[in-house]
Amino acid sequence: MRLIAALLSLLSLLGCKPTAAVPKQAGVSTALVYPALLIGQSSLDVRDSEDALISVPGASSLNLVERLLLDSEGRLFKVTRATVVEGSQSIMLDMGTGRRRYFVQVAEQRRPSWPQIQELVLEQVRSRSSIWAGDERAVARVRALRGVGELIEASRESWNWTR
């Protein structure tokens, strides 16, 4: 019986695809102008440098792939893939206290207008799982902003938008 179970478990591996090559170096596939804003997962997160973008605390719930990136020039990117680089220590070994470094692949989207950018942000603000859920003060705060630079700077303290 054990032999049959072992054979069946090995048989299930036949359909598995080989894993993609693990990147040797952390970075971003396209040069961005920082600071940049991560939009998604019902939150807004400012990253001041490439290193801040590609180094994620192991215990963080941040999933880069579920995000859009808005750089300081107003260019919008979709994160298509975020792969831990070769040599990164498992979060299980350091109990999530270390930082994991990633190679982040992005795809540039059509350049959005300012009203389109505001709507992307408002989508996060209005999300039921966001810290601003149902608070019209946060919506008014976003509507009062007048450009990408102002949005990124205001997002540094977005937790304070409901006060």
C-alpha cells in the first residue's frame, strides 16, 4: 500500500513545469524615477529608492505582484513578476525578521491622465478592506491633490487622511 502511495505521489510530479531561472541580482526591469508609489492591496506605499522597493521585510504581507507602480514622472507600471533572488535566506530560518530581495519585472501601461490616477487611488481608498473604508475625508483629501508629486508626498502619511 505504501509503495502504491509513493508511486502515485511521484506520478503527480510528471505534469509539473520546470521552475524559471532564479535571478542572481535584485533590481527592477525598467528604470523608474523615485520616489514611486505602490498602489494596490487597499493601501498606498511610497518607496524612495530602488533598494526600498526591492527589499521587503520577510514578515511583511506586501505582495508586489498585486500592485501598480506610479513613478514621479507620472508613468504607470504593472508589476508582472517579483522573484526572490538567488542566495536569499528563507523567511522560515530567520522567522521573518530579515529582508528578502527581489528582481521586479514591470510592464509600462498607457500613461494615465491626472483624473485617471486619482481614480486608481480612490479605488484603494474606497476599498472595504482599506484603513479609509467609508471615510469621505480621505476621498476629499485625494480629490484636493493637484499632481503626482503632491500625491506621492501626501501618501507618506496616508494613514492620517481621515483626521
